[in-house]
Amino acid sequence: MRPRTWVLLLAAVFAVLQLANVSGRDTPDSKNYLSYALSLSGAGKREAAAVTIDHYCTGRASMAHRAQNVDVVRFHAPDPAPRVLEECREQEWRQVEARLAAGQTGGHTVPFMPERFMRIFEVRPGYPVFLVPFVSVLGATWGLWAAGVVITCAGGVLAFLVLRTLSVPVPLALTGQTLFLLLPCGTTAMRPMTEGLLLALTLAVLWGCALVLQGRGTRAGTALVCAALVALFTVKHSQALFLGLCLAGAGAAVAVRRRWRGLPPGRGVVALAGAGCAGALGTVLLGRLLHHPSVSESVQDLLTDHFARPDRERPWAEFLQLQGNFWIEWLRRQLWEPLFVAALAAGVLGARRRPAFGAFLVAAACTGILNQAGHPDINIWGDRLITLAWLLPVLGLPLLLEPLVRRAAVPARGAQVELAR
């Protein structure tokens, strides 16, 4: 079969497998994005609240039913789903009604949380805009599921395109696509959160880097990088800032390394570094112009449990102390189950096979570390904040295996020649 057929087949198989979990993927933040999308599609506050609460609570009830089915003590007890559904609806409506009555009616999101917290989501229109056609046509449950499938499959296809642009053999490019779908980045991308779009757009940036560094179009590759950074700003502006800074750092590192060897840095590297600088500077300036929540506001949100408690008087001192505690515990857990650390190490070894591109790949993966460092909360489900770091093994492992595949292909071609004789 042609490579295109294999790519589509892998995406189709993945989509079919996701039918096993159509609901129950939501987090509390998913309510904010869904209500934002419903508002953009024309729904009023109460209509958006009704649809969002019904979807969210139905998912919780489904999870409660599934959990009890495999509870070794209570599996024969009455189904808890109706009770969980009713309690969830009552709790969510009580909070929403109280805030609507208090005048918290501005913006696009339903007031599930205090206004300061909801402001964080109001400045992230990218993902809700993406959701609008899906939830408008398919409804909340199937719309969110279909949007997740599209985003995740797009990420897999982009991983394939990046590797093919680097002249990696088709089987290994398909391996990269498969790794994206099977590793935690694929699982996280399926959740109704921004991480799926962040992964896809970061892969689009890496595709642009590959096009530039392989000499397949400096202008087109740089334009792709800039467009992806602009889109990232609308999805999560902190990610656009992190990626812009990391791209600029990678470009500077490659340029210095080439200068050290007596070589010119190259127009492509300079263009990518310039795009990164422009992205970082543009994010800061546009964020201030649009009055996006500041870094200090984000720290207060973390330390006050989403503004449920009074602001901290010395937030940065507490934040730094929490950073130290977090990374010690994080490292302890990683050493206990070192799959992630081993995958990162293998990805770094693979990235060294394409030194220039490898620098930008490591830089993109570092945005996951920075994202996690900005939210040192060990209780966040599934390490989703650091999931961008999984892009390193997704693209690095196929690069690491490339010499083995090419060496194995040489005897195979020789045997074919002998048979032909």
C-alpha cells in the first residue's frame, strides 16, 4: 500500500478504538471550554450551562457506574449512576445560579468558578473556536469526542510529515505516527482540553523547522512556524511564549556551534531564531495590550486553590519552595517508574542524528518542562502539563532506529537482486 493509505489506516484504527471511551474523559476545566464553544455558537448563559452541566455530570455518572462494576465489594450493589448524576447537577447548578445572581454574567464562559479564575479561560478562544462546528453539528458528547479524534489524528499525521521531511524511511515515519497515538501524548490529546491543539501546533512548528533546515522552502517553513505561533497564542498564550523563547535559544545554540566550527550559521537557522524571538516578544506585548492574566496572577491562582482563599502575601517565595518540593517528588516517582525518563534519553540520542533539527526538537520538548514548572501541582491528572515533552521520543526514537533500518534494507535489496538473476 502507498504511505498515504497506511497513514489513513492508522488514523482510522485509532478512531475506532476511541469508541471504547466516548464519555468520561472530561476534567473540571473541560466545562469552561465547552461552555465557551456553546456561547460562540449562539447559546445564552443558561442554555450553555444546561448543556455543559448535563454533559459533564453524565460523564461522571458513567464513570461511577463503571467503577462500581469492577469494585470487588460493591459490584452487586444498586447502580450509583442516577444518584451521582442528580447530585452533580444539583451542585453545579447551585454554584452557577449563585454567581449569575451575583452579576457574574460577562464573558463567554459559564461562571463555574470565581471571576478571576474564569478570566484565564476567557483569553483562550482558540480551542473553543475549534470546537464550535463539532458541538453544533454533533452535540456536546459526540462533538467533543470527534474533535478529540481529529486533533489527535492530525498530530499523528504531522509527526509522520516531520519525519518524512527529514528523509526518514516510510516505516519509521509511520512508527512516529504510531508512537504519537499510543504514548501519553495521544491519550492526553483525546481529552477535551487545550493540550491536543498544543501538541498539534507544536508539531506544525517542528514541521516548519524541518522544511527550513532541509532546504525545502525557507519562506514556507518560516511562515508555517509563525502561523503556528500565532495560533498557539489564541489557544494558550503562555505556550506561545515558551515555544518562542525555546526556538530562539535553539537557533542561537545551532548558530554558535556552527561558528565554533568555522561555518556560517545559515539563513534558515537565523530565520527560525528570528521567528522565535518575534513570537516571544509579540506574545508579551500583545498579552499586555489585551490585559491577559499576568504571571503573578497565575501564581496566586495556584497557591490559593483557584482563588478560593485569600491572596498570598509572599507568593514568589512560596512558589519557589513549592518548585523544589515538586521536582524532588516528581523525580522520585520517575525513578520508581522510569519509562518517561528512558524515553526522553532515547529521544535525545535520536535527535543527535540530526543536530540542527535535534536542537529545535529538544527545545520544543522543553516547553513541556516549562509548562509543568509553571504549575508545580503533583495532583494534576496524568502529567498532562508535561505531555509536550513526549514529542522528543515520538520523533527521536524513529531517528535513533534509522541506521538499523537502513542497514537491514541493504541485504534485502541484495537478496532481491540475486533472486532476479
